[in-house]
Amino acid sequence: MLGFQFVKGQAKGGSEDLMFTHWALSWLQPNSSAIPMICLVLAIGALVFGRIRFREVKSSLAESNLGMVVMASVMATQWKPLFTRPDVLVSAIILMGLFMLLFSTYKRESVLSEMFHIGLLLGFAALFVGQSILLVLSVAFSLLILRTGNWKEWFVFFLGIVMTLVFVALFLVWNDTPFLAFQRMIQTSWVGSLTTERLSSGHLLLAVLVVVSFSSVLKDLTSGTVHERNITLVNVGWMLGVFLMVAVLGLGWQAGFILAAYPLSTLISRSLESINRWWLADLLLLTILSAPFLSSLWPL
């Protein structure tokens, strides 16, 4: 999927699309041809990273290979930001690490260190995609679901977010004009909608898969165990947080798909695994596999 999009659907965007002025990616400006290759490496790294399954939540996440295929489909269908926005991919990997670390705290007694690093990762994600800071709502909701409400855990979580300022301060020290450097960091991390983002037939297929995924959500919420319900609610909270980033803070909707690819792939994969009719499961799997190809071959 990624290889086809790399060859066929690779975008030739302008500087405003490639984010040459991004504080962390300005070194790519002299060699813009390297951006698609870097994005490909980041996407592959995200997919491999997404196969990790922790012991306590392994049964509540989708099978790793199927989940990776679905996640690749969701990401590859968004070929425009996929190969022009390395900042979005870096933020997606950071957010995956954040929520995996959050999952690892489930049913554990002392997790103060993990809570601090969760806040730190959220702050770092916001330095690449500014709208990511809104996911503090999703993380807070997840803490209410997974944890007992210890005030120390909330304190170190917000302390981790604040500690991101230490990194920002170190970055500013190495600039001749710290104020302008800080302004640039904030402005360039605020990802806007790309004017070239368009719907395709692949996106229509993704919409069908999103609808199908609600069957897994409803099953877990109504007849699932407490364990399954909690993990599903965390994934739904992650997706709703990204939706608010798009609807309220102006994040590009295709970039939003990339940031929500992991929880979305989990819910879709669990829906496929729960289908009893093999022909229907195979038909939906074929739909997943074809979405990235149709997004380039059949735009609307």
C-alpha cells in the first residue's frame, strides 16, 4: 500500500504544504526531494510500532497483523499529507507511544513515572502538531476510566506537560533571536488544512469501515467485560479528541485520519474478527485493501 502511494500518489506540494519553515524540519529545505522518503520511513516505523501489544490489554486490542494492515490502509489513503507532512507522522508516533504507555498503567499500583512521561509526550506531540494539545481532554478522560483518581498521578501528568517548556527554553537559547524563534515554533507547529485535500473513492470506503467499527464499540459497551469496555472507551476518546482537533482547531481532516489511525484500526479490526460470516469478513477485508489504491486512481 505505502509503496504504491509512494510511486503513484506522491504529492508535489509547495513550501506551505511541505512545511519548510517548521522549526524541527527546516533542515530539509535545501533537499525537499528527501521529504517523501523520510515520510515513508516514518510511516513504516509507525506501523511496526503499532504491532506492540501489552500483556494487560492484549486481548482487548485487535490481532497485531490485521491491525497493522488496517492501519496501513487508513494512513495510505491519506496520500497527500502522508508524503508531505513529516511533522504529522512524528506527532502520530509520539501519540501512539503516549497511549500505549497509558494502556501499560492499567491495573498497576504505582505509575507516577509513567504519568509524568505521558504528560511529557503530549507536550512533545504539541510541538510538532499544535492541535495535539487538545488531546489533554482525551488523556484526562482515559485516566478517569483506567485509574483510581489519585491526585498525585494527575499532578505529575500536568507537570510532564509543563516540563516541555524546559525543552523549548533550551531550543530558544541556541537562537540569536529567542522571541522570534519561539514565535516560529508556535506558528509552524500549528498544522492547517491543505487546500488540495479532496475526497476520493478510497475515503468513501473508509467511511464504510468507520461505520462497521461502531458494531465493535457497541458490542464492547453493551455486552463486553469491564476490561474490554474500558479499553474501547479509551480508543473512542482518542478518536473524539482528534475529531475535535479537526472541527474546532482547524486541523486538516486527512492529517486527522493519520493521527487517529491506530485507535481506528483497532476498532475496525475487532469488528472484522467478530463477524461470523466468512464471506462478509473477506469482503470487508478486500474493501480495506482496495481503499488506498482507489484513493489515487479514482479521485472525486
